[in-house]
Amino acid sequence: MTHTSKPDTGKPDTGQPDDSKPLPPDDLAPRLYEVFAVLGPLYRRVSRKVELNEPIEGLSIGVRAVLDLLRAQGPLTVPQMGRAQALSRQFVQRMVNEAAAHGLVEAVANPAHQRSSLIRLTDDGRTAIDAVITRESALLKRVGGDLTGADVERCVRVLTRMLEVFEDVDVN
């Protein structure tokens, strides 16, 4: 009887696969489907929650997305917002028009391009999105559990890598 020994890693052999090694593509694909299976319902539930609170803040999910992006990145053109959110320029323009009608954003001159104005938050827009973020943060604090900063970092890394695969998808 021959006995093959494994190198001593200092870790007990649990019989489980080594989670620190990249998965081969044939093993990775079904695991990423698990991510999609969770991500779809999560996105729809979050969207529904925003819609249910729309009478409180007066923000549709599309306007909320525009305000959030402007809050995070500062003034942007409509095409820049569309690319950043993987949404059609036409849809973003409708959301910007809706936000502008409520005094939440305004168009300002764009020194880099005369025909494409920059869109920026107004004081009312900043107040509105800050209120939404505060309320949503209170909800997110309820996630709790044993999640670590490293868990969140890995999650963002995985989702970002998945997003990169679909960068070539034309949303217009």
C-alpha cells in the first residue's frame, strides 16, 4: 500500500476544496449562476422598496439613480450617466428631465463640450438624495450577521468581474 503525503500547509485537511485557489471555468460558471439567482430577486426587491417609498421622497427609481450618481461623482453629462449606469441615453434624459422638473438637478455649461451640458444636483436634490441614503443606510444596518469587510470586498470584486464580461453590451 502506497501512501502519498500532501505538503504540510499548517492547516488541517478538512477534505474540502481549497477556497484560496481560483476555480476552473467549468466549476466557476455554475457558482456565478448562484450569484445571478440571488442578485435578480435582490435587485427587484430593492427596486420595489424604493417605489413603495416614492410617495415619501417623491423619487422614482430612475430619478433616485440619477441623483445618487451625481451625489457620488459630481456633475456629469447625460451620456456619461448612461454609460456609468448601463442605461440608454434616452432613458437617462427622461429621468434628468423629471428631476429637473422637481428642481432636483440643473443643467450648467460644460467647458469640455458646448452641446452637452453638465447636470448637477441642486441643494434640494442633495437634500432629497441624502434623505434617501440615510433611510436606506438604516435598512442596510439590519443586514448585520457575521459579514466582514473582507466578505464585502470579495462580493464587490466578484460582481465587478461579472460586470466586465458584459461591458460590450449596447444599452442604447
